[in-house]
Amino acid sequence: MPRVAYHLHSQQLLEEAMVVYIYLYGPSTGSKAMDNIKGKVCVTGASGFLASWLVKRLLLAGYHVTGTVRDPGDDKKLAHLWKLEGAKERLQLVRANLMEEGSFDEAIKGCQGVFHTASPVIKPSSDPKAEILEPAVKGTLNVLHSCKKSRTLRRVVLTSSSSTVRARDDFDPTVPLDESSWSSVDLCEKLQIWYALSKTLAEKAAWEFCDENGIDLVTILPSFIVGPSLPPELCSTASDVLGLLKGEKEKFQWHGRMGYVHIDDVALCHILIYEHKDCHGRYICSSTVMDNDELVSLLSSHYPLLPLPQRFERLNRPYYKFNTSKLTSLGFKFKSVQEMFYDCIASLLSRAIYLQSSNDKSKTNHTQTIDSTVDNYMRPA
Ligand SMILES: NC(=O)c1ccc[n+]([C@@H]2O[C@H](COP(=O)([O-])OP(=O)(O)OC[C@H]3O[C@@H](n4cnc5c(N)ncnc54)[C@H](OP(=O)(O)O)[C@@H]3O)[C@@H](O)[C@H]2O)c1
């Protein structure tokens, strides 16, 4: 066998042996967390809003990360990932598409963990089945088929959504919803809530497949994610937040009541649940549930200069809260709504000023401009 091939082969064997050892005997420290073992993990849809932040956190934690993207040649879309600390040494980006069978085999091979975040977060324009349901459900099964083939895999963390819990009309509003609650497929179909339907069907399919095939699956159910965006284009939910801050009502009007969570908390929660040996099942990841009016009143009091909408129509939707004790009992603490919007607004302002200043031929001190504008808007009330 040529020397290089022999070296690669023996390295892979060593990695596999380490995973088997840890799986059988637990970490050498004797603690419950699988600490010190920062092996190789795969993040699907790595260029997305949440996934980019997760990749950043995984790299900072010392992991080797293989991210899947649809087009690894798209330098503009991926530049933010290559700028992350540790990326040059420990990040690899490979091509994979949810709609192609076997597409994730190479990316997942040799990984101990898979974070499956890729899923369409869009409002379908004409064909919900093709645009959102199939990529979510078939895509998840495709990823899991690749996981099944892997000899090194320890755990799969699936990014589901709190919309898999709350889209139902048959619960007691005085009892906070917990992980035992599932959205009603019939209701989602009747009301054409395609995103919630896609996430509910995908998570159910994942549980069924993993139960049948002995794959260790945990799922994270974030509510609406707010925070700084790393990718160059804002994803659909980050654009909705920008719209609200500019005074647009429509998207949030439809939300009515919503849970909110900081993007950093969602990423940290993924890593915690991956590393903690005893974690199992579903985890709701949400800081606070609020009505639109409560949210804009809070934001207006902190940011009086922003042209936020004043009043929302009351919708005939059930009142709900989330019980997040399964996660908080592990010691997890959520950042507040104030903190997530502060970080989000600061990042949007920096981005706006950066874009404006990069078009500006006369070179000013941009860092100073960003700082002073952010300070102006961020005047605490
Ligand atoms: N944002 C929220 O408030 C929120 C809340 C709860 C749960 N989640 C979940 O978090 C995950 C990430 O969402 P996000 O908010 O970060 O949205 P996002 O930025 O739009 O990310 C979605 C990712 O999925 C990828 N994707 C979509 N279709 C694909 C396909 N056919 N093949 C391969 N990749 C595909 C996208 O790739 P491209 O970049 O190539 O399009 C993108 O990387 C999703 O599972 C979403 O359901 C989000």
C-alpha cells in the first residue's frame, strides 16, 4: 500500500477505534459530558443562518467540521464561513443536496456526530409538496440513510422546530406545552401551514427511521430565532425581523403569539445536547413567548428611534407557553428577548453601514461610524 494511503487508512482506523472505546467505556474523565473529545462532525446546510452560527461555535469548541452546501464553488455565499476562527485548519465544505439519494454519504463518513439543520425555510410559491415538504422529509431520510452507513457515528442532532409542538387547537392553555406535544398534521394541512407541516412530518419520519435502525437521535425544537446573521444574504426569518424594525406589520401579524430564542443559545443547545451522554428525545429551545403587542412595546421602549408598528390585530389563536424545564434542568440558561434583539439590531446596523460605506468612495473611518450609529440607536431607555 502506498505510504500516504496507508497513513490515511490507519488514521481512520484510529478514529473509529476511539469512537468505539468512548461509546463503550465513556469519557476518560468519568464526567457525564463527552468532554475533551472534539472529533469530526458534519453540519448539513452549513451556509444557512443557524448553521453558520453553529459551525462558528463548533470550531470555537475545537471540533473538526465538515459542512455540506449546495455549491462549494460559490465563494461569495461561503466567504463568511472561511473567515471563522479555526476554519482554515478544521473546516471542510462539501457538496450535498437534500433531494439526491446518497448525496450525504461522503460528508458523513468518518464523523462521530451529524447536525442536520438543512431544510427549506420558505413560504412556497406554487407547489408546497416539491418546494418544502419533499426536501424536508425525503431530505431528512436521505441524510439518515447516510448516517446508517457510517461506522463512526455516535449521535444525530436534528434541528426541528417549536412549530412541531404548537400547531394544534386541542390543548389546555393553562398548561405550558412540553416535548410530549405534537402539532396536528390535519390542522396544518387544513390551514395550509406548510412549514410547520414539513417540520412535523420530517421529525416524525426521523424518529421512526432512527428507532428502526438503532440510530441515537436527539431533536432540538427552537422557537423563532433572533440574533446576528453571518451569511451575506438575510434568510427569510432574519428578513422578517428587519421588516418589523422598519415598520412592516404583515409577517409578524401572522405570527400572532410567538416564542423567541437567541441564535447563540440555539447553537450552544445543539452542542450541549450532542455532548451530554444522557440526553435523549426532544428539547424545546425557547426563551420567552410573547404576543406581538408585547414585543413591539418592549422594543419601542428600548429603541424609541425605530419606526416599529404600533398595534397588531388580535388573532383568534390559542394562548400558549412553553415548558423548557427539560433543557434548563441541565443548567442551560436562555438569553433574554432584550439581549437577542440588541445583538440582532447591532448586527443589522453594522451590516447596513458597512454596505453603505463600501459603496462610498470617500474613505471615512467606518469602524467609528458604525460604533457611533449603533450607540445612537441603542440608547437605553
Ligand atoms: N429561523 C428560525 O427562526 C428557525 C426556527 C426554528 C427552527 N429552524 C430550523 O433551523 C434550520 C435552519 O434554518 P435557518 O433559519 O438557518 O434558515 P436558512 O438560512 O434558510 O437555512 C436553511 C438551509 O437549508 C438548506 N437547504 C434548503 N434546501 C436544500 C436542499 N434541497 N439541499 C441542500 N440544502 C438545502 C439551505 O441551503 P441554501 O443556502 O443552499 O439555500 C440553507 O443552508 C431549519 O431546519 C429550520 O427549520 C429555524
